[in-house]
Amino acid sequence: MTPLEIAQKDSIKELLDKLPFVMPPKQARSIIDVGHNKIYEILNSGELPATKLHGKWLVNKYDLIEFILGGGMRENAS
């Protein structure tokens, strides 16, 4: 592993460690860089697992990471 790869890995780990365990859609959408309507479309479709608590969506940090690593949104990126 090159020094650059190590630095990138450490930087990503540090960023992920700072994320809260659960977050509102507004924070999740800023991380995956989608708009207001698109995040709710993703949540309602189940593409990104989330939980509703008292009528408000909550996104688990690990589900968001899996969504990103699994290529969520790539097919729509054209």
C-alpha cells in the first residue's frame, strides 16, 4: 500500500468516525450529494435502508456506508 493510499484510507476512516450513528436525511444527502427530493425517493424506495421514528426518517451511518460502497446512485449518474 502506498503512502497516498494509507493517507486516503486514514482520512476516510477519520471522516466516518466523526459521523453520528444515526442522522437525518439532510445530513445523509449532503454526504451522497443529492437533492431534497432525491433523498426521500431513495429512502421511500428502500434503496437506502432507514427507519422512521415519530414520522421522521433516520439513516444509520453503516447503512449509508454500505449504500455508498455498494454503488448507490451510480446507475443514475449518466
